[in-house]
Amino acid sequence: MQPIDAALQNRPKNPHFENVRAKDPTLHRNLSPGFHPDALAEADTASAALAKGRAALASCWTVHERIVTTAIQVDNKAKLAAAVEPEIARAVKYLKEEIAGLDRQWAHHDAEVKREVGNGTFPLAAEIRAHCKALPPAERQRFLHEQVKAGNRDAVKAIIAAPSWLSGLEEDEVYFESVNMAHELLAPNHAIERRNAAKAAETARKLLEEFDGAWSRSLRCWKSSDDQKVSDLLKTLKKDDAA
């Protein structure tokens, strides 16, 4: 089962979400299932990056669902806006902080992968690159791919640690696929966790954009509603009475 399918199946069956028509047409009731915590539910349950990403997504989804459930039931949107705006701001701030943390995790694992790859200056490295470059163009990518599959760490390091042109390779999709495989050969834990951190951060960024945009629009609408105008009038009258 694909993660997005699991997210759809596990979406809370809230009667306010499923069976009641929202009174406010600007209310963004459902977040995209692709940004649900279950979208990061993979076999790698030991991944710290995926766990961090799931926790960040879950926190945002919880805030969203609770506010929507209440918003569908209340009429005084101006009062609701005043009550929930700080909570929305806190949720946005928290998600941004978690994204920054995931970016730091990515940078750490990327640095460890690069450290393991090295600079390609060990003995025979130049000879390995020269051998690859001497092959017919159609065989060079195959040579790199075969060295990765065979687990020949020295040959792999010699080629990917140096500029690709030294081995006569073009930096196309096939090349980068081989490089990613090489990283998982040379530094498997760091390469995999780097990929997990990138996926978690990307998903969280997309959720942040949708969540922040949706609630910004709703809050603007609620603050300009008749409820808000009446509330502002009452405040003005109270100030005049006090004077």
C-alpha cells in the first residue's frame, strides 16, 4: 500500500468533516493527504529524521483538525479568530523550527557522506579514472555502475570524488543514480538518513505552505466579517462610556 493511500484510510472519520457542509466557504477543511504523517510511515522505523518529520506533521494536523471542527460549529468568527490566531502562529513557528532541525540533520549526514567519499587522491585513483575515460563513451556509465554493484570501494571513490569529466562521464540522470548508489555503499546509514531528512523536510515545507496560506486567508475573512465590525463598534462604545 502506498503511503498516500494509507493516509487516506487513516484520516479521522470526524462527522463535522465528512457530513456537515461548512458555513464558511473560505474554510479550508481538509489538508492534502500527501502531507499527512502517514506519508512518512516507511519500513525504516528507526529513522530519526522520519520520526521527527512525522511528529512535526502530526502536531500541525492536530491543530488544524481541532480548529476546523470548532469553526464549523460557531457563528462568531471574529471571536474565533481572536482565540485561534495565537495557536496558529505557534503551530507555524513550531513547524518552521522542525524544518530547520531537519535541514541541520541533512547537512550533518551530507557532510559525513562526503567525508567517507574523500577527495580521490589516493594511490591508483588517477589510473582508475583514466581507465574509465579510455572506455568507449557508452561503456563509461556502465563501468561505474558495475563497480558500485561489485562493492569496489576504491574504484567508486576514485571516480565520484573527482570532477566527472576526469573520468569522461556526463552528469546525467544515470550518473547521479550511480552516485547515490555509491553513497549508500560507502556510508549507508548517513546516505539513507540524509535522504529521509530531505523527504521529511520537503513534506513539512509543503504542509507549512498549505496550512499557513489556508489559515491566513480564513483569518483575514473572519476579521473583516460583520462579527468583527460589531465587536469593533462595541469596543468603541465602551471607550466612549468610560470617557
